[in-house]
Amino acid sequence: MELKTVGWALFWLMIGGAAGYFFLILIDLSTRFKSGTTEIRWVSFVLGWVLRLLVLGVLMLLAVRSNALYGVIFVLGFTVGNQVQVRNYQRKA
């Protein structure tokens, strides 16, 4: 393997991990939004969901267009980052 390939793999691993970590924070923030009517809460929840979906889709597209292996590495990093955040929330509960 070339050093450039390893560098890109580590880059996508870190991007995936950061996305997984921060996406759960954004989900938590959108569920804690309590001001306004029920309709406003639902709109903010749905808009947050759509925004997260679009960002994840764009990141996946960029990773896969670079190399299919980078897409798999991105998903692995996302899963690990998400699980770290889930463990943090379990400790707080």
C-alpha cells in the first residue's frame, strides 16, 4: 500500500468517526427542543433529520467516489464514533 492510500484511509476513518460522534449530539439536541408548539417541534425534528441524512449522503458519496474501500472505512469510523457516543450517554443515564 502506498502512503497516500493509507493517509486517505485514515482521513475517511476520522471523518466517519467525527460524523458518528456529532450526529448523535445533533439528534439529542433536536429532541430537547421544547419551545414552541408541537408543530414547530416536529418541523425542527424532521428538518434536523433531513439535514443529517443529506450530510451523511454527501460524505458517503465523496468517500465512495474516491474509492469503494474509503466508503467502507467511512462507515466503520461512523459506527465506532456513534458507539462511543452511545456509551457516553449510557454512563450519564
